[in-house]
Amino acid sequence: MRKYQQKKILKIMSSLYGVIDEIHQHFINRDLSTVIKLLIDCQNAVVQIGEFIEKLEGDDTQTVKLLTNYHKSLYDVAVVIETTNVRFTSQLKQELNVIEESINNELKPNKIEVAFFPYKASMWDSLESIWLAAKEDPECDAYVVPIPYFDRLPGGELGRAHYEGDQFPEYVPIVNWKDYNMEQQRPDISFIHNAFDSGNVITTVHPDYYSNNLNKYTELLCYSPYFVTSNEVEQQLTLSTGLVYSDKIFVQSDRVREAYVNAIQAYEEDQNCVGGFGKLDEKIVASGSPKFDKIINSRSDDFTLPDEWKKFIVKSDGSWKKIVLYNTSVGPILKGNEKYIAKLRSVFDTFRNHDDVVLWWRPHPLSEATYSSMRPLLFNEYTQLIQEYKLEGYGIYDDSADLHRALNLSSAFYGDATSLMPMYQCMPKPLMVQNEELSNHLTIGSICDTEEYLYFLTLHMNGFFRLDKNTWNVEHMGNFVNDNMLDWRVYHSIHQSGNKLYFSPHSAGAIAVYDITESAFDYIDLPAPKDINYNVHSKFSKMIECESSLYFIPLHYPGIVKLNMEDHSTEIIDDWVDSAKAICLSELGYFTSGVYDEERGSLLLAFMNADAIMDVNIRTKNTNINILGNGKYGYSDIILINSDYWLLSIESSLVVKFNIDECTRVEYRLNLEGVNSDGFYPFQKLVYLNEFLYLVPVETERMVKFDIVNQSFSYVNDFCPESLSKDEDMISENAHAGYYYVSSRATDDIYVTEKNSNRFIQFNPTTGAMREESITLSNDSSKMDNFSMHQQVRDFKDANSCVFWEHPYFATLENLLQMISKPSLESWVSKRLEQQAEFQLAHIAHADGNAGIEIYEHSKKAVLG
């Protein structure tokens, strides 16, 4: 008997107590005709209960016997109703108590009905292992009821209806949704994998199957997400309507469970609805995911290939070509627009020229619906691209519901970082996340200007380059060892002293030195700071040379590091740190700039987030902090002109002149039309030439100069990059307008990188001459490939750190194809992939592939107790 059926019986029994009370009252009032009528009603109810029980449990139950006796007792009372006394009602209640006790003891629920309501066949893997466990339980009737869904039209209205009941595996018996009446069936447990209800802007399930409606007709509504993650969960996925109405939410790991709980609690507190999602401690269960069960338990011979696909894969000798699963998703479609379609074409071009490797393209099942609903202007181009791909016949187009066939049979993964990636990471196979940006332009972050070359660092990768100042040809000089390949700003700045270049560590762990004559690197360990709790990915900014030593100016490193350039010994100056923390937020950084005042024998450093500068005596190591004003933020640059310090404000368009001996401070506020005088961080550097201060822009398009003699601002009209000459409306909409400053002041030229296009700009303020180009490597970069593929990440901490991230120079799709095309993987690759699988399996619940069993047993226990 099912719990719902027992509850139905007990509900009728409960109503009989009320009828007996009515009989008692009518008997006292001598309304015997009504008493007789009510006794007959009780008999009918008893017959109904008995027949219901016999249908379920047979006629040989103690409860049915008791009901038969009770039926006779009711008859006996009716026969003597005119002569009996009112005590008969107490006797009838006592008999009801005995029957009720028998129902609770003899008819305990021992069978459950479980209904599964998937809508996309390709997402069935999020429920399948639960269904398999339910199917094997003799005490369970399990029903798979695929439900219809609708496309969303651009205005949000319901569009074309879809039903995928015919796309499920043959071994899954399907019940048509029209034949399963929720209100009548009342399943004990219902499982869903979609929790968006009406909140999905691309598709929506039939409104009858929204979670608030399902919850009315089931004892336990359970949500098993259609996705898995790399242990991080987007907030919108944790706040879907279905999570409110679900009684149980089953997630892949303790860490993901914690993410759900934290996000929901924060939302409840913010919206003043604490408890609105229910008791989270009981509701959200770290059980593991059926999706991982599927990938762990599947074997190659579980899958079959259509004959038309075999012709792409099978060689003439019967062996298989290597297969690359190309995974494209919805999010990048919306983000990339035309660029994303261009990326698809680029990928197809690569595989079109490879006979030894097969492309297995599996787009997200909602890709076409996404283009139709949210990018309608690109819909025709996308569908035409699909048709071209199919007609050319060099790869597989897979829009089937069987996701795991592609996962299991492929040799490598390439594409978007979606929920397929965590599943693929359970296997020792290589993954490369695609970069939809096709640009191979180098983003120059800092330079050292020499007579013949510009030596430079890039912002987005570990590399050291030089640019010929005449031809602007670029040569790769080397990479920094012991550092990851794609860290942001491995080193911050370059300083030349003699024939050596010094590099200030940003994310790097050591000072780097490059001997120009010998073309060789050397590394100097940093002294250990007292405070080890700082942002190790943003250590130092610029360097200042004085008296045969080099001083490294700290961004977040808790101390100034002094390097003796003769013997490479180091020391740390840190007695100022506690005083600095008292006036600024150290987690936002200390200094970005400084200057050496030879006459005073001091370094003057400008605070980033305090209206102050710090005086450091390089002989005594004594420090003194000078408060300049009451601003919240500080300065992005400081220079010395004669005896005055000029500072550039971060907080607003403001230049400050400060005389430390006279303790005088004068502000010059920019008042040009088109520049917001209160805008945050509009300019980043000061360049002094010919009695002018040039304000190099960062979050604004135009350069400004300040006439020190006349004390007036004006635009530098000769500085007019191509981005400024474009349509003004396009410029105003460009969220990345502005520049990275990279000049070294070795010459009178100013160098910047334009943020949006990555174009490198050389500008001479004296002559007004300007040159701008996109910087790419001039020589063959193949010598970097092995280093880069090894060095993308050195220290593997989790499965994601074992993934390759596409880069136009250091990790290309061609590199991936070369890697897997070899007779066997290189040892370093195999070791990396083994670690990947170990990491991933260690971070999920039920890496044994039995999450579905636990979910089912947990749910069954919740219903039956």
C-alpha cells in the first residue's frame, strides 16, 4: 500500500469520528430519523474503505475483518435505536480506534509510486540513475513521463510546442503525458530536472508542470539539476522558482550545497523573506549527480554509431581516427553575436584541412531556439552555417539526445566551458576551452625603451618580447620559468641598468633579471615579509634606481624591497606598514608610483587609496607619511619638477602641486568640456615635457595637457587614434574606451595600448607624430608551443587547472590536434590528465557512480519514514 492510499483511508476514518459526534447530538435531541440516515452513511463509508483495501491488499486482512464487524455494529445500533441509550456512540468510537490502529500497523505503506518528468531527452541523464534505482525496487512503481515544452517568442509569448517522448533510450518505457493524470495518480515522489518554470526566456515547460502545480499532487517534489558545475554555481541557478516549491534538492557535492545555501540565505535576507525557501539544512542534499553516474558507469560498447557517422571515423584498416568533441553553448552565443559565428567558421576551416582527425560538433540543444528568440537577426546565418557544415561532409553534426555517446567515444574536448566540462574531466582525456576572440594581437603592458628596440611585457600571458623601433617587427625573447602561462601581468614593469633588464614581480614569485648581452635570465628570491596575508597576485608596480640599488614599490606586498644590483642581495623596508594600514585599506593596495628626490636622499611614494604621500630616507630607512588632504582615494602618479611634487588624482580630474619643505598644496581641477571633472580614474600618468604636464588617459578617450606657466588645461589635439575618429555613438557605447599606459620615459615618446582594439600607439607630444598598429609576432611562434602547453598551469590544484585554455600563440587548436594525433600521449600529458580525473572524482559525492541509488533511497525514506 502506498502512503497516499493509507492517508486517503485515514482521512475517511477521521471523518467517521465527526459523524459519530453528529449521531450523538441528534440522538440526544431524539432526531432518530437523522441518526438512522447517518448510520447508513457510516456503513457506506465502511464498505468503501473495505473494498478499497481488498483491491489493494486482498480480502484476508485483519483490518477488513474489523471493518466488517463495524458494519454489523452499525446495523445492530440501527435496529435498537428507539430503545438503546446514548452510550452506543462511545462504543462505536472505541471500535473506530481499533480499526485505525490496525490500519496504521497492518497497512503500513510498503510501496511507492515515483514519477519522472523530464522535458529534454538530452537532459535525461540528470534523472536516469535515480530511475534505474527505482525500477529495481520491487516496492516501487516508476513512471517516466516526458512533458511538452514551448519555445519562447521574442516578446515572451509561447511559441512552437515540442514533445520528445520518442527520443529517449529504447530501454526506458515511456508513459504519454496525456495518459498520466497527476491529480488521480498522486505519485509519492516526483522528480524534475528543470526548475525555471516561467522564468526561462528561451523555452518553458507546459505550465501544468510548473513546480507550484506539481507540488500540489505529490508527497515529495525533488529537483535534480540538469547541469553540473566546477563547484561554482551561478546565482540565478540557485534562486529559480522550482527551488522554492521543491521539497528536496539534490546537488553534486558539499561545496555546491554550500553555494546554494549561501546564495539562498543572502537572497532571503535581502528580500526580507527568511525561511521562504524552506528548511535548507534538510532540503538541500549533497548526494552526487546522476550525470556523473552516467559518465562513470558508461563503457564504449554501450553505444552504437550510425553508419553515416562511421564513414567519418573508421579508417580503411578498421582503426579509428581521433575524434574531437566540439561543444558550443548558449551563453557565448548571446555574448559573442557575430564574433561567435566567425569563430565557428574558423574552427570548421581548421578541421576541413585535417583528414586524420574528425570533428564531432554537438551544439547545445537550445542553440537554434536561442538564436530565434534572442538573436533573430543572426538566426538565418546560423542555420545556413549548419547546412553548409552538413553538406561539406567532413564532420559529424550531432543533435541527438544521446550526449554520453559523444563524451565517451571522443578523444578530446574542445569548445565552451559548460556543464559538459566537469563530466568530461572525470576521464583522463584532454580538454581545451576555446577562446571566441580570434584576435592574435599582443596587449602590451609595459616597455623598456632602448636605442634600437622596445622590450616589452604583455598583460595576458607569460612572455618577454622586443619590438624593432624601425620596422615594428616583434620577436619572442623568452618566457619566465616557474610561472603560469596565462596569468594576468606576471611581471609589472621593466627597468634597464647597464646591459641588464630588471622585472618587478606582479603575480610572479621572484625578481627576474635578463642579461641583454648573454640573452639569459636569472632570478632573485624575494625576502619573506612578516605579513604573509596579502594579494600575492599583485606584488609590485614600478622600480626606482638610486645609489646602486633598485627599490621595488609595493602594490600589495607588505614592504619595500631593496635590491643591491652588484651582489643581488635583498632587504625589506617594512616599518611603515602598520602606519599605512591606519590610513588606507591595504587590500586595495599601497602605491602605484614613486619618485627619487636626489637632493633629499628620499623616495617619495604616492598612496593609491589615501590622500597622502610617504617619504622614505634611503640611508636611514626612516619613513614619514604626509597627509595631503581628506580625499578617500590617492594618486596614480607622482613626478618631481624642481622642488615641487606634482600628483595626479585617482578620484577626480585633478592635478595637485605639493611642496614638502613649505608644506603647501595647490589643486588644479580640470575644467574642459567633455571631461567629467568628478569621474573616477580618468587619467593615469603624468609626462613632463617643455613646461607642459601631459595627462595620459585611462578611462577616457582624449589626452590633456596642463600649462605649468599659465596654469591652464587644454586638449592634445594631435593625439587622435583611429578609435576617436569613429562614429561618436559607437564610441559612447564602448564600455572599454580608454588606454593602458606602457611608456618608460626613456625618450620623449608616450606609448599606450588602446583597450578595445589592443592597438599599440606611439605618440610624440613635441612633433605631434603618431603611429598605431596591431602588434603580432613576426616570427614563427612554434618554438613557444611546447613550453606554453606545459606551462599554462604549473601547480595543479584542481581539475580546472589541468585544462588547456586556448591562446592564439601559446595553446592553439592546432596544438591540441597535434597532441592527440600522436600514437600515444606524451608522458607529461598523460600525467596531467590522470591528475585531472583524480581531482574531479575527489570533489564530487559518490564518485563510485551510485549517486542515483542514494537519491532514491533518501527520497523513499523521506516518504515512508
